[in-house]
Amino acid sequence: MNGPALNGPEVQLEEFVGAHGEYNEEEEERKYFRRKRLGVIKNLLAASIGGMLIYGVFLGLLQMQLILHYDETYREVKYSNLGLQNIDSKMLMGINVTPVVALLYTPLLIRFFGTKWMLFLAVGIYALFVSTNYWERYYTLVPSAVAIGAAIVPLWASMGNYITRMAQKYYEYANYKLEHVQEQKRAPRGAYNSYIIVFQTVFYGVFYLCFVCAQFPMLFFLKGYLYDLNHTLFNVEHCGTRSHGIFTGFNTTVLQKLPRSSELITVESVLMGVAFLSMLLVLILCGSAYRPTEEIDLRSIGWGNIFQLPFKHMRDYRLRHLFLFFIYSGFEVIFLSNDFTLNYGVCSIGLEHMAFILMAYGLSAAVCSILTLSMMCLPRQIPLLAGAFVHGALLIALFFWEPQPRSLGEASFLYLVAALWGLGSALNKAGLSALLGMLYEDKERQDFIFTIYHWWQALAIFVVYLWSSLPMKAKLSILLLTLVAAVLAYLWMEHKVAQFIPHRLPKIPKPRHKMRGFRYLEEENSDESDPEKEDEGKESDSSEGEAPNDQQDQPRRRNRCAYEQALGEEIGDNAG
């Protein structure tokens, strides 16, 4: 024997701490990154389902609330002189007007709380709105509606940023052997594109189901209390293109009998439970979008810079040329949900069939989101232009369509138009989000970019709120002109990109760290005792004059982080 004989305890120790012959480092590394990839998919599905559930609850509750409050008998019997219609108008004003100022605070909130926690906080505000409906008063409904308006842009900006970051993290875990991934450097331009397209497609494919879920209170509860179309549409004379504002002549009593308070409380409790489930999905199943050190770096560029950077990013011609598409993206979804559904749908086939119109739209948009995957094999312009073409054709058709009031024969055409509109909406929303993720791959910019996108959408929704009293032909004209201008601006942007015309991106300042915390123990060791500090101080004083310059500069080089290394390439990207 070459070595000394080992007794029993030494053999056990050797088996415990020694190298195992069956251990395969490469196989264990592969299993580790497979678990990481599964974790990213779990984050994607949890965020998508959570967003779908909370929006389904919000839209369903708001729809049920507005129908009940519209009924004259319900208002008089249940709430007498409380003024529910006035409260509803103030509530809608709070939801639609408050997001106008969201650009001023959204980036600050996202950087302060972090992407995941901002998402959780916004979902919690939506759940708060659901809870206030247990006690319908001015001081409960209006403040909660203002809070909803304040949370709309932060919710969507953090959601867009989160989905894009999950796509980038999946790329890193799938290509962990590449040198730039191991050194935490910036990926080659376009490396994330296919992952971003797939992740945005999955998100919108799940999210659009919220329009289906929102109709469950109508189908399973409220529909049994509604009068049929012969009663509610008795005085309606014109529908579709000849209508003005929210169509006139609709009967002020839509309920055959009033729902019991206990039944309303049961429905609201179910909705509150679903909202709480959505919060738990985001809280427990959604992982962080960034590493802790990256969160520190993103926050440490200074709050003044964080406030200014969204405005500075608007100087990039690529973003400016997409503003009209952002605006149209806000126009089209509200037009379908309000103007088309009421002035074409309810006006013709009655309030009891409204749920099927919105369900046709939601199902079509969810299924057709998969068409966005065509960006992986076709030019990226195809989905956006195809969606714009579908919507343009439908808008022209709506100009000349005047469905007959109280005519169930129009139902099939209404469902077809809603489904085709869902096709265009899916290509529009998923295509825009994927395009922004491909144009702005830098993780330190994405929250600013998605904030700008959804702020312009919120402005468009505010404009739709203001134009509610316009004739239908005026609304259709505005939509069509905006769509044509958006397509032309987008094509011009793609032409300039193809010509390699330099774009202007603001420089992201370097993080300014306070040298504290676990990351900087080289500079300030929080674990050492006071006597150790005194001993080290004496040693440093005695050797201060003898230390060479390269050793004195060593801590500064050691503090250089991967984030700063990635920013070293910023000048080259800005020039290109």
C-alpha cells in the first residue's frame, strides 16, 4: 500500500469530504441552469396569470357596478339620494385623468421599490378598489378610483419591463457557456430577440383572457336580472355610424328585479378572493427581475437622473416615430370596449348579449397573439402592419354600417367584427412590446422605455374619455387618421434604421455608491471588531509610505462591477 492505513472514523471522513468518483461537474451545471430556466418560465406564467386575473376582476366589477348604478329603480330603492351617477362620473374621471401625470413619478417608484415589488404594489391597489365596493360611498369609491389611475402606468411599465427581463434571463441561462454571459457583459446586438418575441407572445396570449373572465359576473349573476332587448331598446332609433355619444334612447330601467344585498356581497367576495389570489401569485411565485447588486446599481445613479431620463429618451427618433402607434394602441382597445360594444352591439342585440361580444374579442386576441411569433422568421414590420391593415379595413367598414335596433340577426356580424378586432389588437400590443424590447435591450433603460409607451397609451385613453359625446363618424375619422399617420411614421422609422442613421440615446450615469453594505467589505468590513480596527490602523500607518501606487489603486479597480463594464460600450452603441 502506498499510504497509511485508515481506521473507521478516517474512512468515513474521507468518504464525506473527499472527491466523489460519480460526481459529474458538467452534468450538475446543466441541471442547475435547467432549474433556473424552469424558474424563469414559472415567473412568466405567474406574472401573466396574475395580471389576467386582476384585470378580469377589475373590468368585471366595474362593468357590473356601472350597469347596476345606471338602473333608476336600483338607485332609488338602494341608495335614495346618494347620487350614484355623480359618484360614477367622478370615479371614471379619477381612473382616466390621474394617469396623465404618471410620467413624473413612475420611474422613481419602479427604481425605489424594484420591478417585482412595484408590480405587487400595483396589483394590491387594484385589489383595494375591489374591497371598497363592499361600502359604496363617495369617500370609498372615488379615492380608490384615483389610486387605480395612479397605478395604471406603473403596473404596465413594470409588467413590460418584467416580461422583457425574464426573456433576457432565459437567454442567459440557456447560453450559460458563452463568454459574455459568464463575464456578465452585454450580449451581442439581437441575441435576445427571439426570446423577447416568445415571452411577449405568451404574456399577451394569457392576458387577453381577462376579457373573458370579466364577463363571468355578467353571465352567472347579472344576466338573470336584466330585461330583454324589447324593453331596454324600445326608444332607440339609430345605431352604429349614425349614433351620437353613448347611444340615446336606452331605457333607464334595465333590471327586472333587484338583486339581494347578500347576493351582491357573495359576488364581490368571490372577486375579492380572486384579486387576493392574484396578489399571492405575484408575491410568492414571481422572482426578482434583477440581481440584488443590479437593483443597487439601477437605484444609485441619482434620483434626479432617474426623473430626467424618460424625457431624455424621447429625443431618440426611434421612440418619437412610435408615439402615434402608442396613442393608437390606447385608442383602439377603449373604442372596442366602449363605443363599438355599446353603439353597435348593445344598441342592436341588447344588453344581455354584451358579454358575448367582449368574450369573442378576448378569445380572438388571446389565440391570435401566437401570430406575433411570425416576427422570428419574417421582417419585424409584418405583425404591426398586418394588425394596422385589419383595423383599417374594419374602420372603413364601420363607417358604412348602421345595424338595426332590436335585431338579433346582426349578432353574427357583431361577433365577427369583435373577433377580427381582437386579431388586430393582439398583433398591435404584442408586436409593439416585442419591438421595444428588441430596440432597447439595455436592462438599465427598459423601465424608462415602457413607462413612456404606457404613458402615451394613458394619454390616449384620457382623450377617448373626453370625446365620449362626439358623433360616431367623428370618432371613426380620428381613429383612422391616427392609424394611417402611425403606420407612415413607423415605416419612416424603419427606413432610417435600415439606413443606419445614428440615434440619440442619453448616457446612463455611473452608479454612485455609498461605500456600505455587504458588497463593499473590502473597503469597510462590518464584521471586524474594534481592536482589529485599531491594529489594522497601526499597520496601515506604518506601511503607508512604503505601499506602491498600484497597490493603492487596487481597491478602486476591485469595485468595478459588471454593470459598469457593460456601460463601457455605451459610446459605441450611441454612435451606431
